[in-house]
Amino acid sequence: MSGMRSSLSLFKRDVVSSIYDIIIITETWLQEQHLSSELCPDGWSIYRDDRVPITDGVDIRGGGVIILVKNHLASSSLKINRANAGGFE
């Protein structure tokens, strides 16, 4: 979703008006300078894992995931040790 970075306010508006309780988006292309507050409206929790932009000297484009969950649902993040993930991304 490479255009997401330029459409954050529209995305936030669409989340507010959605009928869904959980929204998952992959290939966000977001990086740490994009604030969660720009994405997550009141009444929602956000969990995100941005793609690290440079790996072994190579600039990697794409990647990243966000999960938005309405606050009336119990949710929490789960940390996964990537070294033991067996190639799972």
C-alpha cells in the first residue's frame, strides 16, 4: 500500500466509518517517522511492525503491517523472536 504514506488522513477517516472490528493491512511501507496517532483514531488500538528501511546496506522498499482493533475487544501484542521464526516474516 505504497500510497498509504500520502493518504494517512483518508485512511483514518475510512477506519472510523468502517463496520469492521479488526483491520489488518500488509505492505504499508510505513517507517518509524509515521506516527501511530496519524493512523489510529480514538476508540482503536494499533499494533504495527514497520519494515526496517536498510538491511545489510540495501535499501528495502515495501513491507510492514498494521493491525487495528476496536477497543471493545481485548487485545495485546505478542513479541516473536525473529531469529527463531524459521524464515517466517
